[in-house]
Amino acid sequence: MRILGYARPDGQVGIRNKVSIIYTVDCSRFVAQKLKLMFPEHTQLFGYPGGCGFQEGPVNKVTALGNHSSSAGAVVLGLGCEGTDAYKVADAIAATGRPAEAIKINEAGGDIVTIEKASRALVSLIQQASTAERVEMAPADLVVGSECGGSDATSGLASNPLTGAAGDLLIEAGGTYMHEEVSELMGCADVLAERAVNVEVADDIRAAIEASEKACFEGGRFSWGYGNIEGGLTSIEEKSYGCLAKSGSKPLEGVLRTYGSLAGRKGYFISMSEPGSGTFSGDPEGINQFAAHGCHLAMFTTGCGSTTGGLIPVIKLLANPNRMQLIADNVDFDATPIVRGERTLDEMAPELYQEILAVAAGKLTKSEIHGHFEA
């Protein structure tokens, strides 16, 4: 399958070609949303609602998203009095060679003038993006993430191990695969440490899981919801082992704790968010965390029926036969034959791998078609 990507000035190659509309504070989100409605097809919207006071983690994340391989340029919108300065964010994006423009609402003269200026900037940036050089990509160039949300009993039995098997195939082709959700790997530290490529990585994954366990016990809150229980999961340990099933079988190359730390490395990784970098809550936070770590696309397994999307294409998998009947319009890959006993994991993994390549080549996912852009 031929994959033609979009070349970026910093050497990255993207599978989508969007101009980013970025808000640096909740006070500028309204104008950013207006602009997204005006230019729905060629833009992506995200930002930092809590930007009134400067925090390094969220700014690093927003900047990483602005520098993502699928981002051709950016318009950064600030109110003007917040600590997260729109000019500095735009400068950090422009440093990669992407065109970026910053506008502050209280300097421009209010909403209407800001929308006028930003609209003209977006027209220019979208037109520039349309001329991006197309270059051929191989599976070895792809970075793919896997997340679970609204998990049920079928997630750990079928959907999650299916993504792990597809991730193995990507790695065998020279590519990169990662998953996250360290808080859902309780009790799995030794298992993953045994797969680490060296002592340093083994110590790192143990420390990450133990720190997450400690935080959950001290805070009295675990990654565990009503839908998980309703879906047949009996404990956080059971859910954790289902999460582990996403890991596939390859050696663990490292734990990604900071955005940009992947730096072209290949193989299997576990990703984490930078401390304090969460810009909102829920499953889309994880999808956009993948994007900040450089993923081109993500697989997302669900049993209860999550419909979420994100800033990168999301391949939705579902293995629950009853739920499949209800949300088929949101599902990209039907894994129910595994639960029904009609097909095996080994039979379906190559099909999911081919779906990854198809989406990288331009096939739209359901979340893209519906316009999900939770950010």
C-alpha cells in the first residue's frame, strides 16, 4: 500500500495536513472555536484553558502539538494578559520552520477584529499547506499508539491483545508502537521489567508504575469506573492485566516521560504525560498525549462504547457483540469474531495492521468523519 506523507521543514513527515488553531487561555477559546467553525475542513483546534498562569508542562504539550508532523502551520490566539504568552508559543512553532502567527485579542481590538485578522492568516496558511511536498512513507516511518477507554471484559480478552499483536507487526516492519495508562498497569511492573532492553529501562518502568500505585492509594482514586464494573471487570488488577495485553511481545525500549524524547527511536515504548501537562480530562487527553509524543495515529479499544477522537486519526476497535450493534457508526474495526470464537487473534492481527496502513495512506476514520476533535 502506497503511503504519501506531507514533508515538514524540520524533517518530519505527516499523514494529515492541517493548520493548527491554538488558544493559550480559556478566554481566547471562544474566538478559536469561531474560527474552527469558519474553516472546518483544513484546521485542527486545541489549546490550554488554564493558561492564565504560566505552567511549563501544558505549554510544552501545546507546543509539541503545534510541531506535530500533521501540523503545517499555526495561528496562536491569546487574550493578552495571561502567563502563557501567545507570541512565545508561536515563536517556538516557527523555530521548526512552520509558519506561525500570534494574535492577542486585547491588542487587536476585540473579537471581531481578531477574527478578521486570524481569518486572513488562516486562508494564507491553508493555501501554503496545500502546496506541501508529498513524499513516500514506509511502515517503518510510522509511530502508532494504543489506548483503551470504557473497557469491559472483552477489552482484555480480545481488543487489547489485538492491538498489541498489530503493534508487533508494525515493529517487525521497522516502525514504532506505544501505549500509555501507567495507572492501569498495577501489579505489572515485574512483567514489563523482564522485557526491558536494559537495567535502566527496567528500573524506570518499575519506578513509574510504583509511583502511580502510590498516588492512587494516597488519593483514594483509581483508574476504575462504573462502566468498567458494569462491563464485567471485577478489580483494578483485572483491568490492569487487560491493559498489559496491549503491550504485545516485543522488548520494552524505554519509558517516554517528556515530549520529544522518542527522537526517532524504534520499537515498543510506554508513554507518559509530562508532569502537570494535562490540559483537560478524559480519554481524548491520552490521544493528544500520543500526538505530543509524535504518534501519527492511534488505536482505541472500547467495550462500553466510547466514541472519542482526538488530534490524530483514531482507529476505534470493539469486541463486545452486544455493544457493536449499538455504536457501529463509531467503530472502525470489528473485533467481535474473536469473542464469538469465529476467528483467532493471529488471523485478525494482520487485518488490523493493514487498517493502520490504510489510515496512514489517507483512509478517514469514523472519528474524523464525525468531526471529533476533543481538545
